[in-house]
Amino acid sequence: MDKKNVSMNDVAVAAGVSLKTVSRVINEPDSVRESTRDKVHSAMEALGFRANFAARSLKLGRYGCIGVVMFHLSGGAVDMIDGIADAAEERGFALTMIKKRAGEKMTLAEAARRMSQLPVDGMIFNLRQMVDDFDTFEAPKDLKTVIITPMEHPTCSTVSDDQEGGARMACEYFLNRGHKNVYFVSGKKESLSSQCRMKGWRAALEARGIEPPEPLQGDWNADSGYAAGLVLADKPDCTAVLAANDCMANGVMVALRDKGLSVPDDVSVIGFDDELYKTIPNSILTSVKFRHRELGIRALNEVVAGLEAPSSRSRTLVSGVLVERSSVKDLRA
Amino acid sequence: MDKKNVSMNDVAVAAGVSLKTVSRVINEPDSVRESTRDKVHSAMEALGFRANFAARSLKLGRYGCIGVVMFHLSGGAVDMIDGIADAAEERGFALTMIKKRAGEKMTLAEAARRMSQLPVDGMIFNLRQMVDDFDTFEAPKDLKTVIITPMEHPTCSTVSDDQEGGARMACEYFLNRGHKNVYFVSGKKESLSSQCRMKGWRAALEARGIEPPEPLQGDWNADSGYAAGLVLADKPDCTAVLAANDCMANGVMVALRDKGLSVPDDVSVIGFDDELYKTIPNSILTSVKFRHRELGIRALNEVVAGLEAPSSRSRTLVSGVLVERSSVKDLRA
DNA sequence: TTGCGAAATGACAACGTTGTCATTTCGTTA
DNA sequence: TAACGAAATGACAACGTTGTCATTTCGCAA
């Protein structure tokens, strides 16, 4: 029946003006007489006109979209996406998203190749695990690329939580309160977050001349923390435990109590992510919280700032915050 | 220095063939002689050619992108996005995403207006709370629109978890095991999930001629569940509690135990979302789990299926699953 | 009323692809 | 070798915008 798509030309004819005038009504309304503008608006309304994105971007040479590649989509990612999306809105960009498929092994080059076929002016890679071509990857020269990852990249801008710093902060918090050593419960081996948190823990201890004990391997879930806690309960020198997330920290605490020990009187515990209070009433767990939302905002801003100079390179670290509750005992007191 | 963008024409000249041949190499390689194809490929490589999305979609009249509007971006959304994204990949679509900004009040009409300026062939609205224009909204006639929401919509296709059914299932699970009544702890008032779960709970009780007791108001977090638990501990007729999520269910359980009651011996509890095991070691909580990932997949498939007939309308319910642990006592035994 | 500069409007090309249809080249058969 | 049909390739228009530059209209002063 109707023509499939209403074009500016159709509107122009209906309003009795030229094509260009319709264009002006949309892009620089002040340059059009009010009476003309009204005619055009009525015509647009009547015909149900919607500007054609493809034609517009073809002419303008840009899309107003930022690509986001999720190599890994997990719980913490929500706040980050939220930050990215909000910052994008604010700056007038939309997001174009693709995801690594389950099982598939995606390289940075592959991600860049796919993204560059899509409507994007720049892109953000959210990388939570190592990929094969990390060091050799070169971003397209005309497409600003920001990688969210704790590792430094030779050519691309990167943005990351300061996970290492957060872990150091937690350790120093223990040490400054008279603890002589800190045990560590890690997350999944392949997780970069877990690796960085472990690195920070090691560094903090070594900086004080303390030999780090063997870390206990966990898998992020409470049961693995519980298992670790059972082991730790038998170590007489264990007064402080840093767990790579809150769930495992809770597992540790429950195990310690099941073994007749008190938190924090016998053993102090710190976790990461500050989310235990959502699930445990009256939670006492002190925790290092990262500002994922802020991270997303920074990443997006970095892309937008680099649109004109895609080859620029920067490194942004977003610091963590220690949310203090009562799971750490001050031994000096 | 270089021309900003390398076009198919540049490639054609470099390869000594016509523009159209380059086009064919990309879109129907089999129709091009191998020797020619190689020349073209080399030229593309040498010049760093990347097809222009805008021009291509302008000509084709479609984008290969599905729009996703997140009215609310919360924890459970991750799995859903994951499902949407995976299904999109599989069918050769990318996602274009926008988000309601914090504080902003977005209507369906507003969301549709913004989406229709973007490169999308169809769209998905993820709606977790009521919006003002829900009943009056009409989707653009040429843009298939699917709304993820438990409410029926007069003109758009909808997809939803069967939250009401899940709640009914949990109640019947109690009742079939000899419980004479079920108390309910709700989530935030404005949440549609909470409303539906409450509705299912009511319906299940009324179907058996049981007068539903006054529901207890929670806010999704454990502390509100704890408060509810303290109240429930004093009700002698309370043997079964359905909490609108696992966190509150845990709060309830802790409160009951603090009051000297045992779960499940004195009081049985069921939650929603089956995520407590991540945070609590040896979790015993029976829980209704929704398949968010499946939900996302269905939503995307529904959009794609409707691309040719945007005005078609369907309603999809994805059933929940009761994950059985040991927090419910069989009173008949 | 006329003339003038500024404001408003219009004609046309261009962005980089793909579809249509015409033309050239190829491999086969007579 | 000529003739033929099929395969390969090419010329050109078109998609719906915006930029450039030309033209028309307007408001105001002389």
C-alpha cells in the first residue's frame, strides 16, 4: 500500500518545500522561518517520517555509536555496562554490542574485524581473561580502541580497576593492625582479576619482608571458600585471610566458625566486591569495592576523547575503596 | 596523507577491475574467477579496505542489528543479555543498545522514538517496572517490537518468565507437603517481578480455599528478609515462607534461627533465583529458578521471526524450575 | 517606491555501496 | 575455424541524506 519508507523528499513534496529545507528543519531549525517549520513538521507527522540512519551516517562519515565487545559477560559486568551506557547517552552515543560466543575462542583481531563491519566510531573491549594475540594486536588505525584490562597494552589505551592496588590496600590494612601474615584465597586461575589481586597481595607482603604463604585455590563460589577455611582453621599462624571475593570470604568465615573459631576475634577476614550485605543480614565483612560503574564511564570517555586521534594511548586506573565493617581485629589494641 | 577511507572503487582501480567485481568478490565470491578474486583480495589487503556499513545498509534497506532498550539494568539482566547476544550472533545480528538514564522517566514511545533513529531492524524492550504509556503504546509499523514483561500488551509481542507460575509452583510444593498456609515476603513494591510472584502466591492459596495472610514488604536485600523473619518467628501458624528472592530468604532463615527456630524442622522456606549457593556454603535453600538466558534467546528469536511481519503478535512464557534442596519439610511424613 | 544587505530557500552533487541490465570473454561443439 | 551458450565482467542508476553554492524573498533605510 504505502511506500515502505517515507523519505525527506516525500515530506518536502507534501509540505511544498525543497528537500534541503526539510533537512534544515531537522539539523538547524533556527535557520528556517517558523511558518515553514510548522508546515514541515505537520508533513512529517502526517507521513510518519523517520530519518534514515544509513543515509545520514553515509553522508556524515560517522555513526554516533561506540562498539562494545564483551569477551566475558558476568555479574560484575552489569555495573560497568551501566556506566558505559550512561556515559554514552550523555555524550549522544549509542552502543553497538557483540559478544564472544560460549565456547568460541575469540582473539582481539577477530573482535576488531567483526566490529569494524558494524556502525561504530570507536570501540571498547572488555577483557577479563588473557587472549592469545594480546601483545601483537594492532587496532585499526581509524578506529579508536580502548581495552578494559589490568594489563598494559603496547599500542591501545587501557582502563582498569586498580585490583592490584586494592589487594595491597587490604593487606596493609591487616599489617597496620598488627597482623604478621596474610593468607590468600584465589578465584579461578584463568581470571585476570584473581591474578591481579594475588599479585597485589604478594607485593604488599614482600614489601614488608614477609614471605607469602602458599595461596589457596578457589573458584569464586562459597563452597570453595569453605574448603579453604577448613584448611586455614588448622594453621595456628593464620590470623588474617584475604579472599578474592566476598562469596568465598563468607565460605571461609562459615568454615572457621564451624571449627570453633571466631571472626574477627581469632581470625580476621577481608573480601572483594562488597556485595555480601545483599545476601547476609547484618554482614560484618570488610571488603574492597571497585567502582565498576566509574570504570565504564572512564572507558567510554576515553574512547570519545580519542575519536579524533585514534592512535593516542593512555592508561587509566580506577582505584578501589575499602568498605570497613568489623571483620578485622586490631591486634595492637 | 592517505585518503581517509578506502572505498570499493579504490580497490577496483588498484586491482584493475570494475567496482562491481569488487562488490561481487565480497557478496558472491563464487561468481568471480579465482584469478580475479585473488587480485581483488590482494588489493583489499594492500589498501586496508573495510566495507562501509552505512552505504551497504542504505542500499540493502536493512542493518542486521537488533535494538535493545534496557529500562532497568540489574543483576539478573546479565544472563538475559547473554542469551539475547548469543542468539543474535547465531543469526548474524549485532545488538544496538540504549539505556534509560538514571532518574530519567522513559516511556515506551520515547524509547521507540530514539531507537528508530538508530541502525535497527527490530527491537526488544526490557521492562521491569510499569511505565505510563504501556497500554496506549503503539510500535512503529515497520519495526518489529518485542517487550520483555510479564504483562500482556494489546499490540506488541511479549516474552516473559512465568513468574506467576513459578510462585504457584512453589506454593503448591508447600501445600502438597502438608503445609496449611504460606507466608510471603515481597521485593520492592514497584518491581513487576515482585508483583507477579505475589500474584502467583495469592492465586495458589486461593485455589485451595486458603485466605492469604498479609504479605511482608521487603526490598530484595537480606536485611529486609531478616526483619520479616523476626516477625514471622512469632507467628505460631507460620510453617512455610516464600520469599521473593534468595537474599531475603536467607535473611528470613537467619532470623528464624536467631529466634531459636530450625529450618526446615520448624519452618520451611523457598526463595527465588537459585543463587544462594554462590554465597553460602552448603546451602540448603530450595529455590525457583528462572531461565533468563533462555528468555533472552526467545525474545531475540521472536524479533527475528517477526522482521517480515512487524505487526504480528505473540506471547511467550518461559517456565521456571524448582531447584530442590532441603529447606522444606514434608509435614505428612 | 526603490535599492540594498541579510535571511531564507532551493538545485544539484556527493557519500559508498548493490541491483539491473548490457557487454565481453570463455569453453565447447559442429 | 566459426558459432554458440554460459560464465564473467562492466556501466550506470539508485538508496536517502547533507554540503556547497546559487537564487529568491524579506525587512528596512533612503
